[in-house]
Amino acid sequence: MRGADHQLLNEQLLESPLIQCDETRVQVLSSDKAPTAEHWIWVRASGPPHRRIILFDYDPSRGGAVPMRLLDGFTDILQTDGFEVYCAVAQAKQLIHAGCYAHARRRFEDARKSQADPNRDGQSKIALDLIGRLYRIEREIKAGPAERTAPCPASAVRPSRYRAQDLAR
């Protein structure tokens, strides 16, 4: 049973332009499921740094019905890792599905390492360099105006407005 505070925060979270969502295993001592069965905490986060909303929801399932329910009424950008359930949710709800650069970066790093010459300027190195530039911009933004080494031009990062169905092609 959820309290009024959780409901109010949930309503505010669903009105945000971006929600980050992830799930993680949790050990449950008393359950209808077998003692070795997995249980899940679903985490949703949104809001500016000084007013973050982070909600934790327990569910015994990791199935797609859980994020469908948790994101009911949300209409904008969903940022997640590569778990396929989120792709289906984004497509069904016609959300913009943003990935996680940390997860994407790992794939490019693996590809770079698997090359005959990992130091060669291949596609994976180009992608890693671009992600590195984005990380630097992010660090400067987080540091605040006094710490920025140069103004951040609008052309440095252009948001993509791809929807899940566009990316599936």
C-alpha cells in the first residue's frame, strides 16, 4: 500500500519531461515465491538536481507489465539501460527512448578491444571520443558557470527526437 506522499511524488514525477528508470534485484525473506526466487525494486528518478524525485517500487516481477504500470500517464522521454522491456514500453506508449551512455560506451570499448590493433582509429574509437566529449560537457555543466573552461555552444549537443518505432527500423 502506498501513502499519500508517494502518490503526490509519483504525480509530479510523471509530469516531468524525462524519467530515468532501472530495476535491481532485492532479497526478500518472506514471500509466496521460492526462497531462491528473484524479487525486484524498480527505481524511477526525475527532476532538477536541487529537487530530484526518486521513487522505489517493489514488485516480485521483472516483466514488462511493471514499467507499463509505473509509467502510466507519462508521455515524454524515458532514459534506461538496454533491458528490452523498456524498448517495448517506450514503443507501446510512444515515448522517446533515450539510452544510457555508460552502457553504450561499454559496448564500444568491447568492440575497440576486440580489434586487431585496439589503438587504430576505427569506428569504435570515434564513438568513444564523441562520448568522451559529451562527458566533458556534462562535467562542465555540473561544475557550474565559475568552473567552465569555455561556453557550451548550442551546437555541441543536439537532442535527438527519435521515437522507439523510428529506431526499430
